[in-house]
Amino acid sequence: MIGKISGRLDWRGGDQVLIDVRGVGYVVHVSERTMAALPGVGEAVSLYTDLLVREDLLQLFGFPTMLEKEWHKLLMTVQGVGAKASMAILGALGAEGVARAISLGDARAVQAAPGVGPKLAQRVILELKSKAPGLMAMGGRLSVSAVADDADAVIEPVAAAPKRAAKVDGAAQARANAAADALSALANLGYGAGDAAQAVAGVSAEMPEADAAALIRAALKMLAPK
């Protein structure tokens, strides 16, 4: 299993890139969102990967964080969701958006992904609603971007080629940490995983810059008996 690739970005296509790892080129399929965030050709790049194995096909799919990779694997457990549909959903919503849509039961958000119809979007919501809280709770640990430890160790010298490692999205990591901490606190207070996830997703959408304490206070108000 190939779990991560670090090397030089050699080529960018519509939905795939070619990464040179010391003379060996790997074709990696990526979402539209991931493609937009990648550095320029000739620069250092690092992606977590998932290998799809079929009788007549081997395909690598790349993700900027382990969190997005885990969402990809979870989405593909839904009947009718293959790798292409999963990448389309992640490309449209990102890991945070997928978590929010599932927790809030927002099938329309999932349906916004190219090629995903209303029935499939509803199936994603129904089949993953009970599984989303567990992955959301791990978000803080899995949201660190893939970065090569030493760009010189994986990139062959190229004249005038700039060296830049992938950037860590600090804001996204902070949001994931805050949401995970809030979920943990609500669970310790006795709230069910589904109710807690729905509340945290709701207040996170309204307060994207809130820290864990603010999310907990707002979620408690939402969960309080009317």
C-alpha cells in the first residue's frame, strides 16, 4: 500500500498530477480543490494517498491531509459512491464541508458535487450520519497537511527550480481542533454523539473562527431543552 508520496510536481492535468520521486513518476488523481492548492510545476509536493486496486486497474488518489483521506474512504462505504463520486464531493465541499453537511442532514450540499444526484446525496447523509461524529472527533489529529520532511531528500536537482514545501492550512487545522475538543467535551457531559456533532456543525457554520470554548457554549445553548 502506498500511503504517502513526496517528490517534485512534474505535470498537472485536469484531475491528475504526475509526481516525480527520484526518477519514478506516479500519476495521482486529485480533487479540484486539491489541484487548486498545489504548488507550481517543478516544486516540492507531498500528498497522502489511497490506492484503488481492481482486476485491470491501479489508481492512486491524493489528499492534502489524512482527514480528507479518511473521509474519502468513509464516503466509498456508501452504496453507489465510487472513487470518482467521493472525489467530486470532497472537491466541492472539502473535509470540513462534508462533515458539516452530514451532521446537519444537508443533502443539498452533497448534491452540489458534480454527478451526484438527489437520491445518492440522501443515501450519503443517511448511511454516514452515525459514523460522522467519530471521524469529526479525530479531526484535530488528522488535519495536518502532508509536508516532505526534507525536500532535498526527495527531489533531484533541477536548474533554477524553486523549492517550496506544501503549506499547512493553519486555519483549517485550528477549526478541526476546536470542533474535536468541543465534541469531546459534550460527550463527557453525557450528550449523544449524533446530537453533539449536529450542534457543533451548526455553530461552527455560524462561527467559523470560534475556539473550542465558544463552540461548547454555543452548542450547549442549542442543545438546551426548549
